[in-house]
Amino acid sequence: MFHLQVQNLRKSYGECEVVRGLALALAPGECFGLLGPNGAGKTTTLRLCLGLTDPDADSGAITLLGLPVPARAREARLKVGVVPQVDNLDPDFSAYENLYTYGRYFGLSRHALVKRIPELLEFAGLGARADSKIQTLSGGMKRRLALARGLINDPDLLFLDEPTTGLDPQARHLIWQGLQRLLKLGKTILLTTHFMDEAERLCDRLSVMDHGRIIASGSPRELIAAQIEPHVFEIYGDTAQDWARQHGWLAQRCEQSGETVFCYARDAAPLLKNLETYEGLRYQHRPANLEDVFLKLTGRELRD
Ligand code: ADP
């Protein structure tokens, strides 16, 4: 049985269809990533799957932990952990109190919470901050507390909306470690992210979404192999564009972004030989990654 199954999901706001016939299926224990530029429809999709937003009348079916959504969404949500994009922790309460009130909302007994909260604070690396008020916690601590709060009901399935946005590298690594521990425990995770390294590191499978549709799916490796030549050359400097005009044919594909020329090649040797002899250029040769896939599929123009 899938933990989440979605078929032909549709959602419009006025004339604008923001989710257009989406299909998803999450197997137990997998980490699934939903990637897409701003406005692609990721958050709306998460909200629809949780029954927090109603789909269009002609939308297909959503099944969350075996229950139909939105009809039995409330019941299904009791078994799901949700970490929203915006930290909605209660600023008047301490870390402990935030977990306690949230746990009571889930109907957990005082007795159960007194045992569970210290474990969750420990998991989040906040064992020493139980009594700290929210405003005294750093951004990373707040995200970890929001994650701990999402786990209060010991859910099998977790929804994480951009779990590390706005965090510094140290804080991101701590969150990733926490998520990897949860995956080892057999939890299922659905996450949205703008960070390709995060998706590559955590996700077994992912879908790239744009304009309300899924435009590519697979494991990070599969997507890279299917979409992008294996060698990437990033070429910088005043003469990069001249070089590309004369020698760009050595690559399968070249793209310009600002001052940088990106060349995608099946064979690195001819480019390496050429670039070594070309004066006044700086370049970096690296393997293709998920960010290359994302930019190829969704373009380099800014989305607001
Ligand atoms: P993402 O999470 O991928 O950035 P969203 O799901 O937040 O995308 O938004 C998708 C599109 O739906 C955007 O164009 C956004 O402006 C629009 N949208 C989202 N929520 C609403 C709403 N409540 N009313 C009207 N438009 C909305």
C-alpha cells in the first residue's frame, strides 16, 4: 500500500490552474522530493494532499495513509507529521511548552508527553533548551524544534516544506542528519526544496514540477543520466563568449548565463585539450549534477 497516492490532481485559483493533473505515489520508507521554481505549485500540492485546501470539482483521487482526502483528511492528518515552510511556533511559549500544547492537540496524554518530549528535544539537539523561549532560539534551533514538533504523534509519513531554507550550512547539516535518522527508522518523507544538493543527498526519488505539472521524475542519478551530458565545463572571463563562439562546437550544448558559459559534453578530452591552450580563460570541469538538470528543465530566468 502506498503512503500517499494522488491521481489527476487539479487546483485552480480563479482562471489560473496552479496544479494541472498531477500524479504521485509514495512507497513506505522512501524519501520523495518535489522540486520546482517559485510558483510551480509545490506548496499547493502539499496542502491539497493534507486536505488543507480543496481540489477542483473535476480533480481525481487523493489517498493519504489509506484514507480518502479531503473526505477523511482530519483523521488522516492525525497520523502525519507536518513541518510547514514558515515556523509557526508559539513565541510566548518555551520549546517544551510548544511541544506540549501541540501534543495535546493530537490528543496525547500528559503521561505520554512527559516521556516523549525529552526524547524529541534530545533528537533535535535541544535537550538543554527545553525552557528557552522561542525568540531566544537561533533559526536552526527553531527549524529543529518545528521538526521535533512534527514528530510528536510518531507519524509514519512526514511532510516537510523547504526544511532548510534560510539556514546556514552548519544548521542544514544538522537537519539532514536528523532526516537521515528518521529514514533509517523507516519513516516516509515527502519534501519540497530549492536546494539540489539537499535533494541529491536525501531523496530516493524526485519529481521536478513547473507550472502545475510534473515534467520529469526519477532517482537523482537517473535524472542526471537521462537529461544531461556527463561533463560540465563552467568557463569564466572576458573572453569566455569569444571562446564559445569559436570552440563551443566541441561540446554537445553551450549556454550563457551572465559572464559564465556552461558547456555540456559527452567527452571531456577535446575540451580539456582546447581549454589548456587557450589563454586568459578560467574554467571549472565538473560532473553533471541535479542543478544542471533543474536549470535545463525549468530555464535560467528568474521566478518571483
Ligand atoms: P510553490 O510552492 O511551488 O512556490 P505555490 O503552490 O505556493 O508554489 O503557488 C503556486 C501558484 O498558485 C502561484 O502562482 C501562487 O501565486 C498561486 N497561489 C497559491 N495560493 C494561492 C491562493 N490562496 N490564492 C490565489 N493564488 C494562490
